[in-house]
Amino acid sequence: MPANEILHEIMRAMPIAADVSPHPYWPAWVSWLILVILAAAGTGTWIWMRRSALRAWQRYANLIGGEFRARDQFSPACITGTVETRPFLLETATSHEDDAPYYHTRGAVPVRNNAGFILGVRRKSLLEEAQTRRDKPSSGLDDPDFERQFFIVCNDTGSLSTILTAHARDELKRYHDVELYMRLSEIEWRRAGEQSDLRVLRSLTTLLVEMAIAIESLPARQQTLSQRLAAEALLAKGV
């Protein structure tokens, strides 16, 4: 018997399999339940991430024994306390120094600035860095890499390396958007938005205290109020 006929006979002898029905669809309420669970999980994750700055600031306040206040259920407002026996303020603020409002985190400590030392340091954007690539450094730091990345304004370049040490420069270079200002009686750092990294908050504040101590060690210089205000006006022009 030919092979094809043998195969035909075998197939005729096999029982006919019962119809297999497809897997039934889930009821509508199951689909809605899954959507609700996914939406709740997504909302919970967003809330947890949105409150990250709030949690970091609360922890920092606890570490320094300071007082913490929240702006609302999502955003921190300020911490007041002391760091190494020095009064300290950490706050969120909006400045209008430029055309567009600038919402930022700001940390500040007071300084006995008998030398009238004024300093402004701001990280350049990539565009600014490209535009100023051929500019000659004028700060006297002898650090071309730092001067290429930052705008620097100072009324006492002879003391600049004492205040803006190699350690301070390395710390500032870690951040793409940092600003640092030494005004008449206060030194502060700024970064855009609500900073939520506890290590960054502590590191930048420690740097402020170190620089404040160095500024207070500078020899006193006699200056009139108008001279000091003119020196501080350099910050608005150059940084």
C-alpha cells in the first residue's frame, strides 16, 4: 500500500479531538481594577519622588538640631540652626535678578567681613563656556580649567587663592549649576530648584563655613560704605 494511503488510513482511525474554545476574556471589572491599581501605584511613586526634598531637609534639620519649616506638603521652606557654632539658613527662594524668575535653593552663613572681601562665582553654561573659550583669565588663580568653567568676580584678587582654595574649586566643579556669593556680611551658595541630596546640602554648607573662616582671617581694610557698596555692585555686573 502506498505511503500516502497508509497515512490517510491512520488519520481516519484517530479520534476527532474536541473543539478547543479560546481563553475567555477577563470581566470588565477586572480590567478596571488593574487600571485603578496601576494609577494608584503611579500616583504614589510621583508623590514619594516629589517629597524627596522635604525628607532630605527634615533629616538635615535633625542632624544639626535646627528648626525645619515646610512651604506645603511637597516643598521645603527653610531650615534655621547652627553649623559648627555658626548661624545657618537654608531656604528655597525665587530671585528676580534676571528677566525670568529663578527658583532655587540657597544656603547662607554670616561673616565678619572686616576686609570688605567681595566674591562672586557662577558656573557657566555650555554655551557661555564656548563663547568665552578664548577669553584670557584675569582672576589670578592660576587654574585655567576652573576659570574656563566659571565666571569669577572679586575685588581682591590677591586674596582670592586663600579663599577659593584648590579644595573649594574641586568642590564647586562637582555641580553644573552652582553659584557662590560673598557679600558685605554673608556668604551663600545657590543651586536651581529644590535640592534633595542630603550629601550635597552638607558638603556645600561645610564649604561655606570653611570659606567664612578664611575670609574672617584676612587683614582688615578701611573702606567707606560707598566703596563697599560699589564693590558689591560688581557681582550684579559680572556674574
